[in-house]
Amino acid sequence: MRSDAGPPDFGNLLEQVASGDRKAMAILYEASAPILYGIVETITRDPAAAAQLTEGVYLRIWDR
């Protein structure tokens, strides 16, 4: 978990994730999943679908 109050450097996190860094993936997920989920839930109006789609996004990021 991040100790400072500033926003994470998403570009740097994505580079680290691309190299297989699990901790960077966890930080990326913690920092952005609630926001993404909220957007998807607003669009779909379906919490279950929003959760599944959000999970799919992060699985795709990890697999790349």
C-alpha cells in the first residue's frame, strides 16, 4: 500500500506490470479499480456485470 498522498505514476506502474511485477499490479489495482468499477457500474447499471468487466480489464493488463 502507498504511504504518500500523491497519485501513483501510472505509466511507471504499467511498465513494471509489463515486466511481471506483482506488487506494481497490486498498487495499480488498488489505485484504479474502484474508479473503473464506478464508471462501469454507471454505464451498465449492473453491479455483477461491472465487477466482471472490471476484473477482465485487470486480467487483460496482467496478461499483456
